[in-house]
Amino acid sequence: MEIRGALDDAALLKPLATGPDFAVPRWLILAHVVNHGTQHRSEVARYFTLLDAPVLKWPGEPEKFALTG
């Protein structure tokens, strides 16, 4: 789904009711989703680090920048 083109500034500012007497702007919900995903990725990275897991090389990454485990 293409959200970027579907929501203009006015739509992002429109409040979204999250309860009978509480609403937040849609942009805040989208920001929360992105930040929450970042939190989970950092937790997984931490667990891999604690397990001393090898770090994979990104496809096409130059060898001099490749990370090693």
C-alpha cells in the first residue's frame, strides 16, 4: 500500500480516535509504528551480539567495508 501518496498534510493532521474521549493525529500513529519497528530491530541486533553471531555482508558491499563477526 502506498501511504506516502495517499495521505497529504491535511490527512496526516486529521485526528484518529483511539478511545471515546481521546484522539491523536495520524502522523503520530505512523511515527510510532516506525519507531516501534526500530526498537524491535535493535533488540534483535543486541541478542545476536550477545550470542556472538557473525555479521552478514550486504550484497554488493565492498570488501573493505564488510563487517566481520
